[in-house]
Amino acid sequence: MMTDCVVQNWWAPVIRGVLAVIFGALALALPRISLYMLVLLFGTYALAEGVTSIAGAVRGGDERHRWWVLLLEGVVSIAVALFTLFSPGITAVALVFWIGAWAIVRGGLEIGAAIRLRKHIEGEWLLGLAGVLSIGFGVLMLMAPGAGALALVLWIGAYALVFGVSLIALGIRLRSCSAATVGPGAGPIHGT
């Protein structure tokens, strides 16, 4: 059942969230970081996030579980990471467009997953919120491509922190659903 798959993999959004929070904290703590270092930091984050998504998809199951969405998210993240890491001389404007497009695609996939999960788990709105934040962030990046490197670092850092906290909260919520289903007298996943 899809619910079992999502609940059993509660750790995947937590890991993704922790990675995003670390990335966001570093970006905000070091706002004068060079664009080159930002490119490498972002590429590393996207690669780790993509690998985590693919691991969740592989562990997630069979045809019935719609694991392909998580796999697609992972593939998109790894593709963005590889492009970013192998093209570190990328300009600030190109990076803004690349990150903006990536955030919009990810956001759409996350909203789609939240819609599919709304009848199966509680707290799916957190994934939807992460998706909306991703799309909003992506649109902002595309609307202001000429923003300076410092503004870019601050935008990315703030986005990563909020996105990461949303994913951690979702993972914790899923873990509590998991504990409720295996504990004594466990009821339905939706709770009471």
C-alpha cells in the first residue's frame, strides 16, 4: 500500500530536510561566499539530495507505490548537480536561471505528491507547502536574474532553511504515523 511505503520511508524527508537546513545555514552564515564556492556548495547539496531521493524510490517498492515520482525528483536533482559541479565557471545569471528552473520543477513534483497523499496520511500539506515554497522561490529567481551574488546567497539560504524545516516536520509526522501503526492498539494512520 502507498501509505505503508511513505510511512516506512519517513527518514528520507528528514535527511533531505537536514541537508537543506545545513546548506541554508552555511549560505546565510557566510554571505560573502564567492559565487564559485556557492556553485560547488549548491551542486554538492543537489547531488546528496538526489541520491537520497533515489534511495527512497528504490527502497519504496513496486508498481503500486508510485515510486517513480521520487525517482524522477532524484534524477532531476542529480542532473542539476552534475551540470553545476562540472561547470563551476557558470555566471551568476546562468546560475539564477538554473536554480530557479530546478526549484519550479521540484515544487511541481512535490505538490503533485502531496495531492496524491492527501487521503493517505496526515501532514501532507507540509510537502505541499514545500512545493509552493519551491515554486515561489523559483519564480523569484527567474524574475530577478540580475540580483547580486550576496542577494543570491541570502535568497538561497533562506529558501533552503524554510524548505528543510518543512521536510523535517513532514518526516517527523510520518515517523509518528509509523509508530502509531506498530504500537499496541494501533489505529488507522490518520489518527483520531
